Amino acid sequence: MGTLRALLRKEFLQIARDRAMLRMLVALPLVQLLVLSSASTFEIRRASLYVVDEDRSGASRGLVERMAASGRFEVAGASVSMARADEALLDRRVPVILRIPLHFERALVRTGTAPVQLVFNAEDGAAAGVLRSYAGSILSTYSAELGRELRPTFQAVAGPDAPPTPGVPRIDVRTRAWFNPELNYHHYMVPGILVVLVTVVATTVGAMNIVREKEIGTLEQLNVTPVTKAQFIAAKLLPFWVIALADLSVGLLVGRLFFGIPVNGSLLLVFGAAAVYLLAALGIGLWISTVAETQQQAMFLSFALNMVYLLMSGLFTPIQSMPVWAQWVAQLSPVKHFIVVMRAVLVKGAGLADVTVPLLVLAAYGATVLTFAVRQYSKTTA
Amino acid sequence: MSPLRGFVLKEFRHILRDRQTLVILLLLPLAQVVLFGFALRTDVRGVRLLVVDPVPDAATLALRGRFEATDVFRVVRVLPTTDDLAGWFRRGEADQALVMGPRFAQTLARGEGAQVLVVTDATDPNTGSTMQAYAAAVVQGYERELRAARPGTPAPGVEIVPETRMRFNPTLESVNLFIPGLIALVLTVVSALMSAISLSREKERGTMEVLLVSPLRPWQIIVGKVLPYLALGFGNVLSVLGAAWLVFRVPFRGSVLLLLAECLLFIVTSLALGVLIAARTGSQRTAMMGALMGLMLPTTILSGMIFPISSMPAWLQPVTHLVPGKWFILISRGIMLKGVGLEHLWRETLVLAVMTLLLLVAAVRSFDVRLD
Amino acid sequence: MSAPVAVEAYELTRRFGDFTAVDAITFQVAEGEVFGFLGANGAGKTTAIRMLTGLLAPTSGRARVAGHDVYTETEEIKRSIGYMSQRFSLYEDLTARENIRLYGGIYGLTDAQVRARTAELLRRLGLEPYADAPVRSLPLGWKQKLAFSVAMIHEPRVVFLDEPTGGVDPITRRQFWEMIYDAAEGGTTVFVTTHYMDEAEYCDRVSIMVDGRIAALGTPRELKERFGVESMDEVFVRLARPEAGAEDAS
């Protein structure tokens, strides 16, 4: 016990004296959390819209008005020529063109349907998709409005407020968005970004830790003492575990204060899960450190791993959408499981029973990886 | 120029000797682009649907069938009640629930509004709203089907039908969206890491001082150290673009030569960034960690690779200008998807070039000052 | 050898692929001896010491340190020995006091013992004013003396010193050897490697390694007599370059 205490004291002292390291462990993740979380959203405000209105009727003008009034679009240009609109699109001055063809209103009155053209610059496919859904919902609202105006008879018979008429099938679809009804991106992204930030820092620092002592030579001095492998690994693990937990706590606080992230479940559960998770994440970093021979090797391994953590943990794109083999790879990432737990507990208010599976996976992970690290670390070279 | 040439040759030989690292540096970026190119998708698939159907009848079964017929939804369970519906969502075992109203077929036949409730796990707002829209569309499609089957039903109300055209990426292929970003991310981090490691190692070992008192000027030292990595970086570019073309069939509508040139420019920018980081940090360890942590997440999130820059808050937009990856993504998307040339991309290219110059000047200045 | 044996090796060998670094060395060191393990750089001294301290597994042969087998009882060996390596291996970013405290704790000293030992050590080395400065700021000679003291902190039976006096002035070297004598008088066996042949004079017995083998073993006086020379330096020259020796003799 005395040995472990002595080793821990040494580790904490060394960390405290290393200014650059402290900045990276504490300041950098927090700054990045603030900046990057602010950027992580798909909600586009006031997109520029180019209008080519060939009809110039009441209905077409009404449509353009609705688009502008929604707050989502801002008419940045108008012309009768598609060529000019195309130029604006190509030049990236506008991301979308609305073209209302000739006889738009007439078609609506006579047949009840009329097409309009929406041309998006899909260079930025994500933005295009988002704008399309905005436009789509504005169009359907406007359609319903026009319907009441132009086709009162039908509305009386088969519209949503019409009395039941046998022979006219009608399905009333209602929708509910649970857990995040305001569709707030920050609630979804901030916990995930926080997890990834802390993980990248913790595993990278952990990965370099033992290798550095190898390179300097102080490792040899420890190998000659009665320090056991388990004590050594524990002393390398615990300080960073404590720091990472502290990081996470401060990050959650920041998230709550600046982004209003929900805490619908038990914070105790979050911290408990974090404690288990960090053992796994740091354990992996330490294992890298015992395997690598130089700091450079450790850095590249750590980089490759962190890229997988970053991109395949369901943070940015849903795991469900990945090809099946990629989903299996994702399962190997402890970050993935912890993000699931964080989101479930914070946003969905999940309890211990709901997150048992990912927690067990994390625990198993941690145990395995730490065992490997202790095994791998040899005080005697064969 | 002879001392410079000798120095450059020595650096090349040095790198070629370290076989292990060389292999990693050549293969890792390629492996990453391929792996993530396949894995990163935004199309909504495999939605796990719960159906709450207390009294199944012909109509509810038919509606269920419509959902199963799509390749978007997958019915994972049919439940008799909505008890513990939240539990399913909390455990992450389902994404959406379709709740059928009472006496579905009857209400339908009588022309009363048959009730359908679509409950979506909207924790992820983006996927959530897409799933919601899809589900509503399936139900409405079923409604249309039923009406069309009955002659004499009055024609539906007014419908403005949007014809959508996605210019430059008609099918909104995920790969076309992500590949330019992935290339930017992987190239920038690897390049910066390489030059940061190389220079900080020299600094740490103390051999940098030896170099600085040699006839070589600081800028020559930097060029000499960076040149081999430029060659390596070019190898990376070729392999990664090759993968984009052969494996992912990303369009290459513009000039491939221009694209290669821009990639090279971008690599120089990243190498310069690494040099500056090495110049400003004290040890190899800090340089490496600084390069990794300073570049990985900011490039991913602020470059427009995943989140549209247009959706970012106003104060953040100027900040994104500082991310070299952002400019490269604009350039590469322009060349690959739009097929435009320098006449449309000169502004972005200029920005990258100026950034590179500034970074290199700053780096050289840092080395010029006496090493502390 | 009437005194008990502290370190013994029998045909101890270590190969790295095709290269034999230590070639079947055999020797015994009695308790309380100051044993000099000499040889040129690259002769195999460091490899031999690493095997004796349990850092490196031998390829073949036998050895026992403080009564424990180097193959099967490395942890027991580590409890009974002290070690000071070429690079001193004190933590440069910690202070002298913190280094002493660390190793004291590692070797199982109680807090009270550590406090007492720390005070004593600092006083004896004259490091009291610098006790709380980072070790990297200490001059080389003081670092060495500190490292030696730290290696002795748990009063081990055997202390291994690998090139402990590299790069310091003769006065500091002299002081260092006084510390070694003190340790030996206290009953500690001192196993010291060095490539400074004049330091060989200070040892009770020496062995000289050439290309992995022990070329000579005995007291300094015996060896000088055997080769008919005045100094250990010349003993070494005779052994390392026999042709040169032959030239001188004629």
C-alpha cells in the first residue's frame, strides 16, 4: 500500500509540474467543448433563396411570401431567367433556387396539383437535405391553406376537419417527438463531444506515459525495485482517471450552463458509468504504451484509435446507417457504448436497468484491457 | 545550394531507413479513408419500428405491411399496449413506434379519421425528423392508395409537388459528401504530425542547435526537413484519390491535375502548421499532442465536413476561416462534384497559399530566435 | 572464500541473435567486498549487470544474487538489492526530497523512517539547502551522490553501480568512493562497473571483461604482479590488445 501511495504521489507531482500537460488536460478540452459544440448543429438560419417566378400569379407570390415569412429563407435574388439563377448557384451565392413555372395557379385551380422546382447546390449535401425538408414542410402547409381557399368543396368533404363520410378513407396521422421535442441539437451533441474530447486527451496522454519513461530510462530504475506490475499500472492509471473524471464533471457543468443540456436521469449513474468507462479508455491507452517502443509509435497508434473513436462512435452519423461490418467495428469502441449511456441517461432519463448492457460491456472491456496491460508490461526482458 | 541538397538527401535517406514508420505513414491514411468512407453514412436505414396494435385487423396488418415493404423500416416487435414504450427507447432497442388507434378498419370504412400515432425517439434531431417524415409519408401513401382504389372519391385537395434537383450530387450519396472531408482530415493530421515529430525530435535531441550553427539558414533547414514528407504526402494523396475513384466511384468532373496541385498545396499548409507547432512547443511529446488535439476535432467539426457552415452561429463563421481544411473541402468539392476550374476557385486557393506562407514565415522566425 | 557469497555466476551467458554479449562468465563475490567489474565500453558489463539485477533473462548459465536465483526469484532479488544505473534515473522534475521519499516508500519504509532517513541523507550529502529544488538543477556530482544514497536507502545486501562516476571531476570521484567504502564497511556488498581503470585500484577484487568473457580475475595487486606492470591501466592494455603488450615487453 505504501508503495502505491509513493508512486501515486510521484505521478501527481509530475503532472502538476508539467504546465503544457495541464493545459492540454484541462484547458484545451474545455475551450474546444465550447467552440465545437456551438458549431454542431444542422439548423440553418435564413438561407439565401433565388426565385424564378415565371407565373407571377397570386398563388405564386403567396408561395414566395410564405417562404420568406417562415424565417428559414431570405429572398436574395429574383429573375425570370433560370440562367441567372444557375450562375448564382454555381457561384455559391445562393444554395437553393425556387422556380415556379408558368400556369402554376391555373393548374392548381383546375387539377389541384402543380409542380414547382427546387434546385439545390448539393456540394454541401447535408445543408441541401436540411433545406429541402424546410422547403417541403412550408410547401405542404401552404398547400393546405390553398386547399381551403381554392377547393372548399373537397375540404368540406374530405379535409381534416370534415365530418365522417363513408367511402372516403381518411387516416389522421399524429406525430410525437419524444425526449427532445424541441429538436435541440446541442442536447444531442454536447454530451457526445464532451466524451470524445476527454477520451482523446486521456488516451493520448496515457499512451505516451509509459513509453516516455522507457525512452528516458527511469523505467529501468523502477523495474529493479520490488514494485509489482499491478502497482505500476495502477499508479499510471489512477491519476489520469481522477483528472479525466474531473474534466468530465466540469464539462457537464459547462454544458448545462452554456447549452442547457438536460439531466433527465441520475447524475450519479452518469458518474458511475464514467468511472467504469474511463478505466476502459485509459486502459487502452496504457496498453498502447506498454506495446509501443517509441513515443512516435505510441502517437500513431493513439491517432489511429482516436480517429475510429471520433468517427465511428455514433457521434456524427448514426451507427444504424453503417454497413453491418462497420457496426461490428463500432461495437469495439468503448466510446460508442459510453455515448449511448450518456445520451440515454441525460436526454432520455434512462435508469440503471436500461443501460445495464452497455455498462457490462464497458466493465468487461476495462477488465480485459487492464489485464493485457499488466501482462504485457514485463519487468524482465526475455 | 550544395549544403541544402546534401541535407535534403540525408533527410530522405533517414526516412527510408525507418521501414516500419514509412509503411504506417503510407498505409494509415489510405486505410482510414477507406474505412470511414464506407462507414459514414447519413441515409436513414434500419429503423427499428415497434408496432402497437391492440386489436389487429385487416387494415392494421396492411399498414404494417406497407412499412415492412420499405427498406427503411424494420418491425422489431408488435406490442399489445403502449406500456413500457419509453423503456424500449431508453434501452436503445427501438427508434420509432407506430401506435394504431382503436377499431382501425371500422373507422376507416366509416370515413371517420382512423387514428395513427407515430412516436419517434428524437434524441438525435436530424435522424429523428427524417424518420418522422418517412413514417408520415408511408401512412399517407397508404391513405392515397385506399382512396385511389375507390372510384368516385373526390380528387384530393391542393398539392404543390416539389420537384427536387440536387445539383452536383443528384443522389446525395454519402460518400460524395464525406470523401473530400475525410481526405482533408486525414491528410492534415498526418502531415502536421509528421513534420511536428521530425522537427521537435531534432530540437529535443539538441541536434537542432548543431544545424543552426551550420552554413544552412533556418529556412533551408525547415525546407530540408519538410521536403521528404511532402513526397510522402503526395504518395498519400495519390493513394487516397485513387481509392475515392476506384473504390467509392466519387465523380471527378473537373481537372485531375488541378486537384492534385491543390492537394499538394494543402499538404504544404499542413506541414507548415506542424512546423509551427514544433517551433512553439518545448518537447516532442507536447508537439505531437498539440498537433493531434489541435487539429483532429476542430478540422472534423469546423471544416464543414459534417455540419454545414451555414448552420453555425454568426460569431463562429469567421473562426472557420482559420481552418485550412474548410478551404480545401470547398476546393475539392468544387473540382470533383461541380467540375469547375481555377476561375471559380482562385479565391479559396489564394487563401490556402497565403495561410501557408504566413505559417512558414512564423515558423522560420521562431527558429531564428535563439533556442531557449 | 570463507565469507558467505553475495553474488555468484557460473557460465552465465547472454546472446542477442548471433551476437554473444556475455560469454559464459564465472565468478563469486563475497559479502562486504567491493568488487570491480571492469572492461571497455561494449565489453558486456552492462548486460551482465542487467542479468544479475533481474532486468534481463540469461540465455544460459546460472547465477545467484543475495541467495536468490536470477531465473526464478527476480522479485526477491529486487527486494534485497540497490541499483544505480548509468543515467542515474532520478526523476529530474522531482526534488531531492521527493525522490528520496518515493524510493523510501517503494522499498517499504514507514513514513517515520522515510522522514528520518531523508533528514540524515540530506545532512550527510550537504544537500539541505537544495532539498526542494528539482534534481535537474543540481550539478552532476551531487546528482550521483544522491542517486547512490537513494539506491542505499533500504540498506540492501548488495548494491549494483553501473558506471556511477562518469563525467565528474576527480575530487567528486574520490568523495564518491569514500561513500562506497562506508557502505562496504556497513556490510553491503558493492558491485561496481567502470571503464576507469584507476578506480580498479580502489576495489578489493576486480574482474576484467574483454569481448564478453572474463579475461582476468583477482586482487589488483595479484593482477599487476601477474602481468609485471605498475598500474591496472597497463593490465588492461595487456589483456585488450595482446600484440601491443608483446611489443612493449620486447
